[in-house]
Amino acid sequence: MDVLDKLEVETLIRDTKEYLDDDEMNEVAIQAAGWGKKSVEKFGETIGHSPHKHGFFDACVGKMKGKSGWDEDKAKGFCARLIDTAKGTTKWRGGNND
């Protein structure tokens, strides 16, 4: 992963936090900030875990809850939405996601 990829990921994270802090935009924060399958894969490279593999969620939460302005709940929501984006579904979460 090159420096430009890392900068892209950090920019997406910064933009996402701004949307997550906005009650009206919170539900669409990942889309609004510009996350797509490719950028989620790049983020996965920065934390050493593919979003399609076990361990991504915990690694993601660990990275994000240490960032300024991110608490554990915000990190968990963000990371779950990234997996939703990568997989194209919420069915991985279990439960009733109709």
C-alpha cells in the first residue's frame, strides 16, 4: 500500500467522522463520505485484515477507538458499516436484517 492509498483512507475516516457526528447524516455516513468496496479493502490492508475475513471487526474497532473523537460505540458502528459495504449485505450480522 502506498502513501496515497493511506492518505485516501485517512481522508475517508476524517470525512466519515464528520457525517457520524451529524444526526441527520449518521445512517448514510459511510456512503456520504465516499466509502466503496475498493476503499474498504484498502482500509483492511492498513489494519492487516480483509473485511471478508474473521478478525476485521475487532482490528477495525481497535484502530478506530484510539482516534480522537471516536468512542467504542462509534467505532463499532463504523466498522460494522464497513463490513456491510464490503459484503454488500447486512446478513453477516445475524438476527433479522430484512
